[in-house]
Amino acid sequence: MKITFWGTRGSIPAPGQETVKIGGNTTCLEVFADDEMRVIVDAGTGIRKLGASLMKEMPAGHINLLLTHSHWDHLAGYTFFAPAYSLAHSISVYGNPMAQEVLRHDIYGRNDNRYFPVNMDDLRADIEFHDELINPLILGSLKITTMNLNHPGNGYAYLFECGGKRVAFVTDNELGLQYPGGNTPKDIISFCQGVDVLIHDAQFTPDEIEKRRGWGHSTYVEVADLAHKAGVPHIYLTHHAPEREDNDCEIILKEANRYIKKKKYNLSCELAIEGDSFSV
């Protein structure tokens, strides 16, 4: 699999000189399997650049969109996703039912220029909503397993498996608090057990988290502890706070690696950076 980060910011886009290195667009991830099966995860503002790239690479074809949850920072880019306007494309939407409901009714069902100047009838790609998510979901060579998030309004984490390689994407998940219907500590360890790469929300620092309990996000300390318990060798920290400038993000990475070294954890840690890719 090749994984590409098209948006790694949380809560609201944060463009500007201070975020140009890490990126200011909100969550969008691309998973590209060895049989050329492509899955897009979330439609944050990062999906705009992905859409422009796809129109050049794939001027016609089928696209799979997998949604984690319904919060606007994970859906706000959809009306700027070029393939959605293309008669030559079809889109299958999977994932969180509430997120699908927002996309279906608040975007496709909205023809009101108080919110957006373009008539939603112009979204001409053939779209199909899959309200019930099969778990695991099989798309070509990709096996996709789901777990509930600990986040207000709930949502889904996803585990991608292809050719014996496994990558877990767990955004908007609060490791220090269990929500009704959310995952337990045992659940999340089991879900991530032995994956090759874990991409996990780390929006807050340990100093910030106590005043933000119940907001649905985690710290690098909690992510590193999870990775150690689950035997994960490599982690990416994502969903960076909008006020976090590039230097702040780099400081967090240094602190995370300092903590990992202090605890003698056998794992490597990186920041999820907009535009970067990795392969497993």
C-alpha cells in the first residue's frame, strides 16, 4: 500500500506562512493498493488538491470514499472535489452513517446559495451511498476493518490490510476517556495489535489535555503508550491543532521522541505532513 496525506490539520483549516511545512488543510488520506484499488478517507479541505490530481491522472473512473465521522472539518472539502462534478466519474461512499447522512442531505440535498454559490445539481458524478458498512469491507485487494471511535458524535477508525501489510488510521479518538458506544482500552490495543503503521490523532499536548477532556482527541504520550502496548513499530501523529505553527509541531515531535526514548519503547515516531507519502 501507498499512503498519502492530503490534509493533516484538525478542527478548521489553518493556511498561512506559519503552517506551510506541516500543512493547513483538514483531514484527507489516500490509500492506494498494489492492484490499483484506491480509497479516499474523509473529505476535509485536503480533498481539493487530491481531486485536481485525480482529474489529471484519472480523467474517468470509479472512486471509493470512506468517511470517519460527520464533523465539518472532515467533510468541508467535498464541494471542491473536482471528480464529484464529472459525468465521467462514479463515487461509492462508505463508512459512518451520520457522515453519509450529512453528505447526502446537507450537501447533495442543499440547493441554497446562502451557503454555497454553486447549485448542487452540478455534482454530476454518479454517486452511491452504502448506508450499512460491512465489517470487514473488501474492496479489491484491500480488507478494511472498522472500530468505533471515542469522539463526540462517535465515528469509525479503519484498519487497512493488503498483502500481509496493515495500517491503522485512527483520527479523532480520545484515548484517555471512554465514550458510550466507543472503544475500550482493550479494544483499541487489539485493533492496533501488530500493525505496521499506526496513524493516530494527537491534537493536544499533555499540558493541554486535562482542560480539553471530552473534546475527542489525544496526546502524543497516549499514542506512544498505545503503540508500545500493541507492538506497533511506527507511528504518525496527525490532526494537528489549528493554532499549532510549524515550529510548534516540530517541538511536539521532539518531545514525543524524547518520551519514547525515556520509556525505552521500540518504535519510531513522525508527524503526518500534508503532501507526504509512505509505502508498506
